[in-house]
Amino acid sequence: MIGRIQEQIFSQSLVSAALNVSYDYVEDGTVQAIYLNFSTSITETITITKVSRHGANYNILLDTNTLNAESSYIFHPEWKVVLKKGDSIKVQCTNANTTGTVYGTIHFEGGINE
């Protein structure tokens, strides 16, 4: 059963910088899905990481994908991604081609610092 689902939205112009957002969990929770939409078709690399409260040696790469002329991307965990208070979720997108804007939404259960 799913509890209260919340969302966090973000955006970044890939013309000026790569996307690199991170949200700290303030209570135990799970990642339900991460949605990325692009203002134009892009060819860039997406990386999603669970950043552990125990330090870098415990970080987990959840997904990495090189997009080729794509206008959207969805990360829907095949397995439950549990985050404990103090863990973070990090979403990154390169800007090698310096074009477009990325608009993102994270759906999560639990609470995060904005």
C-alpha cells in the first residue's frame, strides 16, 4: 500500500549549466518515480543516485542512461528504493550540447527538504 505521495519539481536550462539537483530526506521514504521532460529533443546523459547518509562509500547508482534525441525520460524503480532520514536523491543531466531546458518531477513517499 502506498502512503502519502508528494512531489518535488525542478528545472534547469541546459544552455547555461548541467542539471545537478539533490533533495535530502527528513523522514524515511521511498522514490516512486522521476519524470524528466525536455523543451527540445536532447542527446545527454541522465544519472540518478541514492546518496547515503553513511558517506560516499555507500552511495548507490540507481540509473544512468544516455539519451539520443529524446524529449522525455522516466525512472520508475523496478525495486523499492528506500531512503532513510539523512539520505538524498540526486538527479543529474549533462549539458554537452548546451541546448534546451529540463523540467523534472520526483514523486516520493515521505518528506524531503526543499
